[in-house]
Amino acid sequence: MRMRELRRKEVINMTDGGRLGFVGDVDFHMPDGQAAALIIYGPARFFGLFGRGEEYYVPWDSIQRIGDDIILIDKPVQHRDAALERKRRKRF
């Protein structure tokens, strides 16, 4: 499956029926090239002028099924820590 195809799929949490949003990015483990998690960007604030809401980090092992237009997950997701992300970007 290509990234272009993943970005068109909506992520739905089966535990509470919540719609998290659409896939924005995929996190990979670099040495072996395995997908570690999906990253779902938060909703845009005020037409996108004031950034976005919090991002969701969905571990790959919590994905139950990838369908034609949705991805079903079964675990509560965690919000991505923005401070940790800034620190990680500075290293590279």
C-alpha cells in the first residue's frame, strides 16, 4: 500500500466510536524500515490560520483492520507531545 492511499483513509476508534481524522504521516523505524505508527493531524483552527489541534499517535499494533476507506483501531490513542517532537527535530 502506498502512502497516497493511506492518506485518503479515515481512522476510527472502535472502543468509543470516535472519528480521529485522516492519516497525515507514518512513523518508521529506520534500521529495519518497519512502520511503527500512524500520525493523525488534529483539526485546523480557524480556517488553518492558527495552526492545528493536537496530533494523535496510533501505534501500528493497535490497527485491527484497514478497509477501502477507513482504518479501525482498538486501543485508546495518545496525544503526541509537541515538546518531544521539537527536541527530536533539533537532533537531525
